[in-house]
Amino acid sequence: ANRDDKTFVGREWRAEELRRKSFKDLHELWYVLLTERNMLLTEKHLAKVNREPMRAPHRMTKVRKSMAKIKLVLTERAIEEAGD
């Protein structure tokens, strides 16, 4: 891929969307995001080694925020279950 090409990046997950997902779906999504985060960290490292800017660095922020929202939803569910 050419460095000049625009990189299409999706949006981060919203908490409302995640609340509608099952535990299994959230678990699967967590590992997809974890894989993406690790790939981005590798890409960031390679860019640093080659003294180039990382392509679309805002992707890391979106992944990190989505992972934080999964934790939020799971915490909300745990609090709700504890209150029952």
C-alpha cells in the first residue's frame, strides 16, 4: 500500500451498541480489538524504527476507547447482578 493513500478507519463502538451484545459477543469483540491493538503497536514500532510517521495514529485511540467501553458495560452488568 502506498503511504500517500488515505486509510479508511471505522468509528469506535458506542456503549449503547455494546449494551445490546451478549457476553460471548463482547468477549469475541474484546479479542478482535486486542489483536488490532497489538497490530497497531507493531506498526507504531516499525514506523519509529524507520523514522516515519505512523499511518492514521488515531486508530489506536479508537481501539483503546472501544476496549474501555466494553469494560464499562461489563462492570455495569456486574453491579446490576450484584444488586439482584
